[in-house]
Amino acid sequence: MVRRSYRGFAPNSILILVSANQLLFIAVLIDSQLIVLLGLQPVAFLERPWTIVTNLFIHGSIWHIVANMVTLYFFGRFLSMLIGDTRFLIVYFLGGIVGNLFYLLLGPEYTIAIGASGAVFALGGALAVMAPNQRVFIFPIPAPLPLWAGVIGVFVIVSILPYVAWEAHLGGLVFGLLAGYFFRRRQRNMFTWPRRRIT
């Protein structure tokens, strides 16, 4: 028999992340040079190493930030309920950093990468393993899809678009899949009753 634990949702960290992204989006509208200072550019990474984290908070358009923040809220809320707020933050930030490492290794060296997509794909990857059959709606598809199909489908479609840092998406997704596998195995081991032998 397997018992699953659902932790209470603590929205504070997600709301803080969304608010920070919104504030920096406004700051970039005021001063576009912040993209150069905070965005991740492989050729300049050694001069600006903080950009491996700060680029996760910078977005280039209203549609860019809306898509990432809406997905962050819903995926983050669900994942936080499954594994807790602290582990959610670990998946989010490490997923974003791994995505950025993929971009440093595989991306064009003079192009600046911005956005939280790598971190968001890490959340999606973790959920695709932990709750693969959960039904989700993906705009503009009118029928719900299994979560795993939605995550993989969006990854493929978004990553083939021009000017998209697919390398960061791939790194975040791979990390998320591995994290989801780790947490799923841990939950199974934790909540599986030991077998009893009758003598």
C-alpha cells in the first residue's frame, strides 16, 4: 500500500519570485541597459558571473514575462504542495542555473539570454515525472492533456521558435526530470509500508 503526502501550499516564495520579476521588468522598461548588466552573455560571463542567476529575473516583452509568471505560479504551486516550499525553490533555482550552464556551453557566445524559462521548465520536468497523468490545459488546445505531454509538447514548440534560448530550456527540463525522479523514488520509499511475514 502506498500513501502520498500533500503538503500545504505556502505561496510566499512564489509571490516573491513573481513580484521580483515584475519589478525588474519595469526597471528594464525604464533603463534597457539593465539587460546587458543582468543578462547572461557567454563571452562576458567571466566579467559578469552574477548573470547566471540574475538573468532569471529579466524579461524582454510583456508576453515573455506573462507566460513565464503564469506557468511559474501554477506549476510552482503544484510542485510546492508535493515536495514543500524549500525543495521547490531548490528545483527552481538549480534548474535555472543548469539551464544557463547549457546555454554557456551550447549557445551563441555574443547573444544575451534572459528569462526564467529554464527554471520554469525545471518545474515542468519535475511535475512530468511526479504527476505525469495530471490533466492540464495548454492554450490554444481546447482539450486537457496529460501533464507530461503538455510539458514536452510546449518544450518542442517553443524551442524551435527563432530567438529562443532552447539550450536553457533543455538544461532546465533535464534537471527537472532528474529531480522529479529523485523525489518520486524518495516518496515511494518513505510511504511504502514494510511487508510483514507471518511465522
